[in-house]
Amino acid sequence: MQPSDYGPFEYSPINRRTPWHWPNGARLALWVIPNIEFFPLTRPLPGHPWEKASGEAPTVRAWGQRDYGNRIGIFRVMEVLERHGIRATATINSDICDQHPQIVEDALRLGWEFMGHNKTNNQRLTGLDADAERKVIRDALERIREATGKKPAGWLGSGLAETWNTLDILADEGCLYVSDWVNDDQPYRMNVGARELVYLPYSYEINDSPQLYYRDRSIEEFELMIKHQFDVLYREAEHSARVMAICLHPFIIGVPHRIGGLDRALDYICSHAGVWKATGTEIVEAYLKTGVKL
């Protein structure tokens, strides 16, 4: 896309949109997104200032916290989601396929979808020229395809970072949706010429990383936030469809003293009628079938 003062999409105020609804009478699409990430021990970590204080690798304590998520936390998350009949859409650094293939095996067994999420989570797209960025995206998508048997339809940049070239590259590589923009509760079409690329609403609010890790909220507060978010979206969805994203990082939500909060929040959500537990591709395909253009 060309640099512009507004985004690569039309401004569409919610109170002027044509109402539309999900299939089979569903009111709200529940989209759960675990972020399965790999951080090379040989590189400094992005994140909290205290994690970057030394400026040198290895940052053992911070790295170890994240490794806990891949050794233990992700399997607690899998157990909770399976109990609630939720097939997650996992954002995955492609290095996970080589470093921790057992996670991929278990996610495939559970019917999870995978989104591209760069090679590692130390890596950002910002600062790359177009050719280098294209290679990063293409290589990540291809490695995930090799490991899972299916090329990812969606993309979430590490750190939700993009360049002016990202959307065109994703469209060229055949991606159906992207989730970096966090500016809506409904899907919408991106402006990428004649190609099809949809924004699927991710959340920086219902997200354990900013809430529990950076803002130091308790798990009880986060559980209540999830429930309050659901209550409002569920009420609004009676008029027109909504997506509720729950964004998770196994090293944060997957520790013993927090996992129960996720379980209780999902108990609450799943007790309501008309909640569609969907993957990213299912949501986007259902949206496109409506023919609605926001």
C-alpha cells in the first residue's frame, strides 16, 4: 500500500453499517487465538524494560518464562479449550515447527488452525525492505505448510508490526486474512486492489500479554474483563454480527494460578445460546459469503 494518513480500508462507522448475521442463527463468533512463539536464546528479547536491561543474550530469566509456555503452559491451554469444544486458531512462529514439533502434532490432533507469525518472535517486519520482508513471510508460510499440511490462510505479525509493503505481500502470497490492526469488532475488506484480503478482529484488550504481563492485572480482573467484553458484544450482536477474540500467550495464561480464570470465563461464554466457536478461516469465509462491504 502507499503511505497515507488513514488506513488501507474505508472508514466505516458502526452505526451506519448494514446489519448482517452469522450462519445458523449464531449471534457472536468466538475466536480464541493462542500465540505459540519461539525466542532464540542467542538473541535479546523484546518486551519489558527489565527483560532488556542487560542488552545482551542470554536473557535467561525472561527466556525461561517463555519456554515454560512451550513446555507446560500450552498443554494446559489445549486441555481447557478441548473441554469447551473450542478449536483454536494458533499464531505460530515457523521455528516452532522445527524446535517443538510435538506442539504442532497435538494442535493438529485437536483440529486447530495455524496463522503465520514470522520465523521467531524476536523478529519484526519493520526495518525490512520489500524483498527481505517478502522472503520472511514466504519462508514462514511455507515452513508451516510443510509441517501442518496446509498453508496458513491468516497472518499476525510479531508485535503486530507491518510495513507499507506487508498487505500487498500477504495478498500476493495468497493469505485470506490479517489481524494486526485491532480497530473493529467485525471483519472488513482491506484495500489491496483486485485481490481479497480481510481484516479479522484480533484484540489488544482481551489479551493476556498487555493486561497480565504489562499492566499487572490479576487473573480475577482479566476473567471479569473477558465476561464484560462478552456481555456487550453479545448484546450488540442481536442487531448485527460480532467477533469476540480472546488472545492468549501460554507462558502467561498457562501458569497454574491463572489457567482457572480462562476456564471460568469460557464456562460463562459457552453457557449462552448463539455462540459460534469458530476458526479464523471459518469466520472470514462466512463474512465473505454475506456479500457485505463495510
